[in-house]
Amino acid sequence: MTAVVSHSEQTRENPPARPLLDVHRMQPEVAVAFLVEHAVGISASDLFFLSDEGHVTVKVRHLGMVHEIAHVPNELGKRCLSYIRANASIDLTEKRRPLDGRWIYRKPDGGSVIDLRISTIPSMYGEDMALRILVRSHAMLSLDKLGMTTAQLQTYQAMATSPSGLILITGPTGSGKTATLYSTLIRLNDGTKKINTIEDPIEYAIEGLRQSQVHPQIELGFAELLRAVLRQSPDVIMIGEIRDQETARTAVHAANSGVTVFATLHAPSTATAVQAMRAYGVHNHFLASGLRGIVSQRLVRTLDPATRVAYDLTESPDTFAEVKHLLAPGEGAKLYAARPAESNQFTGYTGRTGVFEVLQVTPKIRNLISEGAAAREIRARAIEEKMLEFRLSALLKVAQGQTTMEEIFRVIPTEHLLEE
């Protein structure tokens, strides 16, 4: 893959400066509404108010990247922060401690309802505030739209529809694990199964699911809720995150007792997820018998098809040779680069898609797990059994013109992109 990095570097353009939004003359409630609706309008995941020495800087996280959208004078900025605190039922007088709140924002025109999860923290010049934006719509949560190849999707669906077993979804924060989980549960939610979820927080309210939220303030964590949910006779359980030994062991126990369990886990790849579960004290034999599969994923930005720049690969015909058998006719003949424009928020990209590894636990892999084999051995066996590793999954996205090599190397650790 390193052979084509130079193309991306040669086509990199310095994006034009984004014009900042002008909220100086607005009242606090108007300014906040304007900034929230702007963030929602560009599909930002987060809105930040950051107190600096002479003003409050407003930023958004858009397609995984953070950029400024406004500078607000100090006095107006403080009034905006107080207005948000009041609507989120956050103590207006306590500024020394981190605090959390929630604001159900309803657009004045009667449009969509926006769930804002708010976190404050004291900083050098006052207060920083992060607003996580959760739009109450799950129309786009479809397994077919996550970015898996046809073969990966078929493998994953076979794992997900197993009558019992543990399926782990791994990756760093912001890699799309929640979207994969919800898409899966929506697919399974046909009225014939009792599906319980344990979440922190509940991001989408879905009819038919029995959704519960952890409350650390009253010592109600994942482990405590999981024990309670198991007494509710579920067919399927979704655990927002495995964070401790008790949750890990209970999840494996449930998977071995006839329940289908989906859970997220922080691990860099599919094979290393086995090591992570062992680190939580799960016995190899019980893990091997209960584990059905592991999905590891990252999110990469997708090119704006209207502005992307194409470069012919006639002189480098083997650039995509390793994934040629996966390409449709006409794909792989060109390499594309991003071109920033106003239509794509001066980024060159308009959306995001997933890059996946999908490891199905076959009898041979189950034996390796049971015997305590290292992650390297498990990974090698999975590749022998036709698992599409991160390196080739990423290369395929580039060959199809969906993203750039520069974006792949920005998101996916280099060790996952090098052939061993």
C-alpha cells in the first residue's frame, strides 16, 4: 500500500479558510439555536464551546474532524453557556466541578427533536462545554449501508442470527461501533425475540427493544444491569461496552447458556479482542465455546464525487492487484484525491463509511482460542480462511474511489496496513 502514498501527497491541497459564523449581535437563545442547528445541518456529531482568554471559540466535530465555526465575545459566550446549563438542568452556580446534563432540543419550526448530551469541565479561562448531538432518527441505521463487502455482510449476518453466542464489536471511540450494534438490533427486531440493551447512554429509542441505561451515580453499572437483565429471560442482549472482569465473564456465561450477546470492546483488531477478553480473566475454554465472531472497524471519510480529482494508473497497473478479484468492471483504473470546495465544507469529503475485519469463529479458530494461541496465530488462521484483513479492506475502498490513501493512513494504524 505504501507505493501509492505519493499520489495522495502530490494531490493534497490546502483547503481555503472556512468563513466563521457571525453571532455577535444575537441574543444568547438565538445564538445557541443558530449554532446547534448549523451543527445538525452539516451532520456534526459534537458541538464545543471552549473558553479562551478573550472570547469563546465554538467548534464542531464533522466527519470525525474538529474545526472552528465561530468566535463569540466573552460576555455573550458566558450567557450562551448559562442558557445551555439552564435548559440541561445543570447547576448554574457550580463552576468548579465537571457536570453532565441533557437537553431535548425541539426546533422552533416543529422539525426533528435533537437530543443533546452535555458535559462541562473547568478550564484555564472559564468553562469548556461539549454537546453530543443525537438526532432522534434511525432511518440510516441499516446493515447494508455500513460499508461491509458482500462477503463480510453475509458472514456477519450468519454470526448475528446464531441462536446463541457472543459477538464482539471492536474499535476505538468514534469508529462506528454503536451504528453497527443498532443496525444489527433493528434487523433482529422482528417481534419474535425479546431483546434487551444495556447502554451508556441510550442513543436511539427503538420501539420493540427493552432499553436500560447505566447510572454510575447510584452504582448501577454494566455488570449490575447485566445480572438483572439475565433474570428477564432475554433472547438477545446488547452490552454497550465491556469494561471490567465481571461484565466480561457474565457476558461469556450468558452466551454459553443460550443467549445471543452483542458487546463492544476496546481492541485494535479482531484477533487482539481475544487477548482483551483473556485480560479480563475469561477462561480460554469458555471463551472459545461461547464466542461466535468478532468485528473490528474504523470510519473513513468518503470523497465528494462531484469534486474528487482522478489520476490515471496506467503506469502503475499493479497498484490494486491484491483486491482485483473483488473489484467491479472499471474499478481500480484510477486513484482519486480530495478537492475541497464550499459544497463539501472545504474538506473534499461528504460522508463516512466503515472499513471492516470480520472474523468468524470456525472450529479451527475455536481450537486455537481454547489452546491459548497468540493473537498472531489466530489472525493468520483467519486470513487462511478468507477473512478480509484491514489492509485489503482499506485498499478496496481506495480502489473503488470511495476514499483516499491519505485518509486511510490517517485513521488506521500503520501496523494494520503493512503485509506481514
